Amino acid sequence: MPRDAALHELFSVFNFRVEIQVDGVSELVCKGGFAECDGLEMSVAPKTLREGGNNGQQIHLAAPVSYGQLTLKRGMTTDLDLWDWFEKVHSQGHRALRGDAEITVMAADGQTEQLRYQLSRCLPIKIKAPALNAKDGLIAVEEFQLAYEMLSIKRGGNN
């Protein structure tokens, strides 16, 4: 079986796909799969005002949106591009290097796209290697975290 076909079969057990693009590092810094994805969130803390003389009512104003931090756990990839991006961002002269990520949720058939989360201006903030063993030749990532500046959702073809 060709290496690409074997990797596709291996990564197909994950029901979502993670792709991260970073100019200046590689075309896609993430070409693998992760077992868990957490932190896709948006929240607003409303600003509450009270009108003078009206003690029975509050006025809530929408405040700016804040975003979570994406955490990817137990991943496998075919290269060291995530590590390279992390190192490059945290070296002198590259602190403004940001990426854009897409998390695509797949249907049970593994082919149909259900939903796509688009994260803009991502910054890698943590990368952790797993315990080492000699099971296979893939590059594993125990945990990868990134902060993002904006989150949008795109519906899949069936929605």
C-alpha cells in the first residue's frame, strides 16, 4: 500500500480534520489527525447599566466578543512543521507570524463535510511531545494549543 494511502487510512479514524496554514513555514503546517479538539468557543460578557430612578430594570449592552484557546490532543502527523512553526514564532524577528486554521467535522462516512470552523490569526502557545516508544515511525504530538483572534462557522454541503 502506498505511504499516502496508508496515512489516509490511519487518519480516517478521526471524525474531524485539522488544517493550519502559515505563510513562511510550509503550505500546511498540520497534515495529520488528532483524537481530541477542544476550545472552539466565543463568549460575550454583557455590560450591565442601570437607569437612574428605575430600580426594577437593567439594561444589557453587548461587549466585544472573546475567544477561547484551541487544544488538540493525541495527534499524529507526517512532519515536524508544527514544531517548526512554534519555534519560529518564539524566535526573534518572527513574533508576528500567524496562521489560519480550519477544523472540518466529517460525517460517519468519512467523506461528507458537516461543518467547518475557521480560526483566524492563530498563535501557537503550547506544544507537548508524548511519551516516547518505538511503535511506529509517525511523529506524535501529545498536545498542541493555539490562541486565535476570530472564529467563524461554515456549514457543510448537507446543511
